[in-house]
Amino acid sequence: MNRFVSPAGAATAASLPPSAALALHANRAPLTRVALATIEPHFNLYLRFGEPAHTLRLDRWRRWAVFLPGAVLCRIRWQANDYGTVRWQLMVMQACTPLDAAQRIPGVQPGARLLLHVEGHHSVRSVLQRMDAIELLGIAPAAVSPAYWRTLANRLAARQPLPDYTAERHAAWLVGRSFS
């Protein structure tokens, strides 16, 4: 008898290993898998913020971070060659539900809602400064209004000054979210 099957023949989440329990959960609501990797000293694909429901380690260099629907996360891609940095990329995205419109993003399965996408040293640094300022307010960047991340993306594209995220703006978003 298989040790992961109940006597009645039905698998339960408590009787399964973590990866199989996530697969059982995936039948109820799709989970978003985000690829992460590190190859010292030339490549780093990592999370700046976001709380994965589970992390699957594939080998010494690669892993998957698994997120529940609605989770907000930030993934940073940094690449270098022997002469220095060749690519900086930052993406803030939201894991989707089956009814949401998702975008295909390399390394994100099945996809996610892209809130902010920036490339280049200057743009990534300016967004990282905004994230640091948000954390200084005592607010987790994953809890920030998705509209703020979209606003940053639009302002960067238009080369306009970036707005600050304030405690008042966050409180207003939390109140609005509680009514919906």
C-alpha cells in the first residue's frame, strides 16, 4: 500500500509530501511558479519582496518560488560579464486567479499580471529607492496598492517625477479594499 494514500484510497493534503500537497491545491486554484537562479558571479535572478507559499529547490543554482493567487512579488534580474553589469531588470507582478487576464512572462508559469517592468541601472535604482522608502514607513512592499506600481511604470515611461507612497495613500487603499 502506498503510504501517501488514505485507507479509503483518496489522497489528503496532510498525508502527502509538500510538492504533492501543492499539486492537490493546484486543482482548486492555480498556483504561480516563479523561476529563481544564481550563478556566481555572473547571474542572479531573485525576489526583492513577496512571500512564497512554498519554495522548490531544483539544484544548487535553481529553484521555484510558488505563490498563491493575488500575491504581489518583485523579481530582479541582474547579469554581468567580465567587465561589469550588462543587464538590470525589475518586475513587480501579481499572481493571478483563473478569471484574471495574465501576461506571459519568461520564468513565470502560467503567467502573472505585470504591474511594473523596468530595465536599466538608473530606472531600477530609482524604483529600489522607492521600495526602501516604503519599508521605512513600516509598510511591506507586497502590501502596497497595485495602482501605485502601475503609476510608477507610467511615470518612468513618460520620464516624469516618481510619486512617493505615503501612509495616507496606503490607508486609503486599505479602506477601499475593505469595501470591495
